Amino acid sequence: MKSRLTAGKHIVVAAACLLVLSACGRQKTPSTPPQPGDRAVATVNGALIWASDVKREAVAQGLIGPGEPLDPSSEQFRQVLDEVVDQKLLAAEAVRRRLDRDPAVQRRLVAARDRVLGDIVLENAVGNAVNENAVKGLYAEMLKNTTASEEIRLRQIVVPTQAEAQQVKALLAGGASFEATAAERSRDESTRFQGGGLPPLTEDMLQPAYAAALEGAKTGQVVGPFKFGAGWVLVRLDDRRQEAPISLEAARPQIIRFLTFDQVKDLVLDLRRRAKVRMLVAPPQMLPGAPAEPASAPPAAMTPVAPSATQSRHPGPAGSVIR
């Protein structure tokens, strides 16, 4: 919605000013503040410009968000004020030249008015529907319908042969540090200098070989070696814990986007159901030989993360290389 307001903002605002000037002629802007606490910040040929006019333009340009303050003494406020003055001057000049009477211009004015009124209706509908109660309600529903996953923390050592893997396992059984051994012996360049440590994972993110090796494993246990890719892997299970649910504040932006789009969709569909809309042009057709979407890149060779889980839930460790 903000992108609609931002795109072509100068044309829309100038057109809206022109529309008002065309309807009101040379009548001066009323001296009563348009909203409580508003203040006049400039005049253009006797017409007042209010601080709220400048702030609205700043919001339309994406310089500030709705509801954010804009200090009238700031440089940013002055720059936007200059733009508002220019828009009013250009609109007044268009009226002086009688450009507003041109049929093509009048059609553009109607289109600009439709866009502005459409945006206002959407803002009003969204503002009434997307409130704190709605956000908290959807968050509670999301938690209720979400099954908590078990988070797993692993360390791994990757070596080229099974014989070397058995040697490393014997060293670990004799008391050698897993982290130091990983840094010295592992051929997995993405984890060796982190003591073999992998990012937190869940079971559904693991490749089958890792999942099978870890089945029934206890915290602190070293499992393997098992064959994976071009190497042999030893894995230590460092921790198992329930994955913490996302917090309300972390989920808030996504919830607000969902509620906003849902409200806009429902409003537009309802308006279309109640209106008589008839398309006079045929729908577009797919042309033969149209390019298809490119295939996804293959997964890294030595990552324990399953490809589908990597793409949908976690970026996974960097590509691992056995040298």
C-alpha cells in the first residue's frame, strides 16, 4: 500500500492540488486548523500550508512512517515543505493556463482522485481491523496450531576414510578433546575451525544418514563413523531441547502484513461481488516456448541438512569440502 502512495507521488499530489483548485477557483484556504494542534507553516498566494500537509507528503515519500513525528525545525521538514510549496505553485500555474479544462487532463485528475480515495478507504479499513487485539489473537492462534520441534546441537568431524575415522574415534574414547580434534583432523572446512560445531538444527532438517545415526543418542555421546557423501563422519550430540516459540515482537511484522493483506483482499473481493464488472479484453495467454523458472541450486556436498528443510527453514552451514 505504501508503494502505491509512493509511486508517482509528485504527479498524484500535484493533480490532487489541481483538482481542488479547479473546484474552488481562487478561494483561499480556511484559516481553521484541519486537525487539533496543527499549525500553519507557510502561505502560497494567501493559501495556508499546514504542518500536517508536510507530514502527509513525507509519509507518502516514505521518509517517515505513519504516526512518526516530523520536527518542523528539522532540515528534513524544510525540504519537504519546499516540495509542497512547489507542488502548489505548479498546480496554480496549470489552472492559470487553463490546462485543467483539457479533457485528457481531466481524465488524469479523475484517475488521481480515484487513487487517493482508494488509498484512504484501504487505510481506513486496515486501521480499523489491524489493531493490538487482532495481532495478539492471531499470535495466540499461531502458537496453538504450531507443534514445537526439538532443537539439536551437533559437532562433527569429517575424514576421507573409514580407517581414519576409526582412529579418530579411538582418540576421542581415550579422552581427546572433540573440538581440538575437529580443528586438527576434520576435512570439513566450514566447521573445523568452530570445533566441528554446526548451527542449531531440528530433526526434520537432517539428512537421513545423520538422522539414522543420531536415533536414540544421548547428550554428550559420539556416534559413527558413518558414510556420508565422499567422507566418513563422527558426530557428537551436544544438546537436545525444545525449540523456543517465536516471540510476539518477532512475529508482529509478519502478523501485521498478513492481517493487512487479508483485510485488503476481503474488502476488494466484497466490492467486486457487489459490483457489475465486465472485462472487455481477453485474458493473457501463455505463449509456447515461454522460459520456465530456473532450477534451484544443488545442496552443498557435506551438509547434514536435508535440501527441502534447508530451503524452507534454515540456511544451514556453508558448503563443506573434503580435501
